[in-house]
Amino acid sequence: MTSPFYVVATLQPAPGKTQEVLATLKSFTEYVKATVPGCLQLEIFRPVDAEDGSDTPIFFIELWDNMEALEALRKTEEYKALYAKVESDSLLSAVPEFKALKSVLGFGPR
């Protein structure tokens, strides 16, 4: 895939681990923003009705310039360290779900 595409990921924090998951993701997103030019956008969302301490799902929406950029990120020590921390600290209660998507209709931000 050489044209821009999105990755949508769903993460389910383990009970009581939401804030730790968000803190871990914050440092990782800062790394991606500073060092990965092929990642054009990376935002993390929670449901609008989620309370701060609740363990509702966390959603990633990423916009990538091309698949090669995403594959290069997955080979970095920072990416591997993120997954090692998530696993060793039991931060998630389920395996993350990832979908690579291409836009077929609609429009971007106005």
C-alpha cells in the first residue's frame, strides 16, 4: 500500500489501568511525532461519555503516508519497548485490535 491510509486501533485497558495506559501512549505519541515523518496524524480517543477513571476502550486513529513508514516504525526499539511494557505491566485486558483502512467516501476536517 503506497498511498495514504488510516490505522484504527482499539485498546481495552485492564481494570484500574486506564491512566497508566494513557501515560504510556502519551510518551509514545510524542516519540512518533518527533521522529516518524511518515505518520501524518496520530490521535487517541475515548468515548464522549467515558469518565476519567473508567476502563472504557481507547481508540487510536492514525494517518500514514504509506505502509513502508508504518512497517519501519514497527521495527524500532521504541515500538518494541511499548509492547513489552504493555505486556509486562498487564495494561490491557484483551489483545489490541488493529484495522488498516482506506478512505472511500466523505471529507476531512473543514
